[in-house]
Amino acid sequence: MKIGHDYDYFRTKVEPALESKLDEFRLLGYKKVTEQELWGFLTKKKWKKPKENVRLFEIVEEIMAVKVSEYIHFATIEAFKGSEFAFDNEKERRELLK
């Protein structure tokens, strides 16, 4: 059984690209996105099907091509997946209406 993602090998090598992309996010007002969250987006969404014999420059190119809107869309969907809120719970509904 495979543990981790095929591209995890490149993670330390592409840290400068990740930091650069996070700087861009911060300039656009998204200050709370972490490197781990960005990497999670890349491995779960962008690189769902890893290429064989991928080269370092291809990984960097794909990191730099990430759009803020793509990441925000992904993060929103993930937040809804993890949400345990239900409108049929009266106590939660009243808490929401406060």
C-alpha cells in the first residue's frame, strides 16, 4: 500500500515556489493559507493522477500556475465535506440565529 503522494519527494525542493505562491496569496488578501494547505490542494486536486517521470520544473510550473480562485473553491468544498452541521438539530439552528 502506498503512503503519501508520488510528488512528496519534491516537497523540500519546491519550497521556494510554494512560498512565492503563498506571498502572492497574501498580496491578494488571503493571509491565512498555509504551505501545508496549499500542498494538500496540489496533491488532492491538481495532481490527483501523478505523471510518471515528472520533472522538477514541471512541478514548479504547476505550483506557479495555481490561481487563488482554484484554491478557494477547493477549500470551500473541503470545508463543506468536513462540516457536521445539520439544520435538523434545533440547538444548532438556534445557535446560528443568534
